[in-house]
Amino acid sequence: MTQVAERRFTTGHKLETRDGEKPVIFGYAARFYDGTPATEFELWTDTVERIMPMAFDKALAEDDVRALFNHDTNHILGRTTAKTLTLGKDDLGLRYEIDVPATTLGRDLALSVKRGDVTGSSFSFVTTDEEWRKEGGKNIREIKGVQLFDVGPVTFPAYESTTSAVRSVSEPDSSARQSFEAWQAGEKAKAEKAAGDVRANIAGAQARARAVELEGA
């Protein structure tokens, strides 16, 4: 199955001035599931996604991540290997901090963030470790590992939730849908195998009963 990069959105980044006049944009690219519905992403009806606290551990250690504005590769703001983008995590989620470049894009974006015109954040990823299950009538997708491509501010933090900074996804990425369908197919195959085993056991028991009857006749 070919995986397409998925995107999720949040709010809460802001601009600070540090080291004199050096602008820094920082905030949360992702929020972790904390046991409450407010930290779930609604993929579609009766299906939610949870980003687990270990999801970015490998990415933080290994991935060369870019800071982009609006996920546009032409609008690069920083990079982890250049030490112009710093990533970390705490109890709330994945944090990012960008040393804003002294470019037209950097200066304009810093001003837009400072004014409150740009308030959203996002990250782009491919899932490397996940678990699907049923829970209380809902399908649950737990993301436990990702390959992380980029983080950064976005103009339109789409799919905004009314109850938290986490975004629900009304038009889910194809990778999430493909993963769900693969899980459903696996669950169906397991159910069919279990039903077949039951039928085989019943047939075997009936055959043995008939054999006993014939022996006693």
C-alpha cells in the first residue's frame, strides 16, 4: 500500500523576540491524546484518531524536518539539521521553535504572527506504527510512530474543533482511509476464519456422533 503524507492542524503558536531583535516563532505542531475527547481527531463518522505520546520519539531522533509556511516547499523557514528549527515534546504534544530567517518571507510572516493574522500550525507525516480497534461503538486509530516531514505555521488551520485546539478531519487523507480499510478487511478475515472453525468443529462433532450411533446399531 502506497502511503500519502497526512496533515493535521492545531493552534496556539506565537511570536517572541529573543536574543535582541531576533524573532522566534514557536508553538505546538501536534497535541497528544490525554484520555479526553477534546484531544481526538474525528476522521469520519464513528472513527477517531489519537496521537499517542510516543508517536514522535523516533522522528525526533532521526528525521531531517523542515519548517514550512503553509506546507509550501518554496516557503522554507528552518530545518533541524541546520539548527534553525528545534523540535521537542512535553506532556501536551510536539513543540517547534523556528529561528525566523531575515528574508522577505520571514519578516512578513513574523509580522503576521505578531499581529494575530496567522494563528494556526500543522505538521505533515507518514504513519509508521499504528493500532486500530473498536471502543464503545467507535473505531479508534492510535498513531504510535511517524516519519515527520515538516511543521510550521498555516494561514487556514482547517477543520477547527470548537472544543479544543485539536482539529477534526472532515475529509480524511487517503492513507488513513486505506489503513482503516485494511484493518476492516483483516477483522473480516479473522471473523470468517473463526466462523469456519466453528462450522468445522460442529461438523466434526456431528460426524463423530453419527459414527458412535452406527457402532451401536
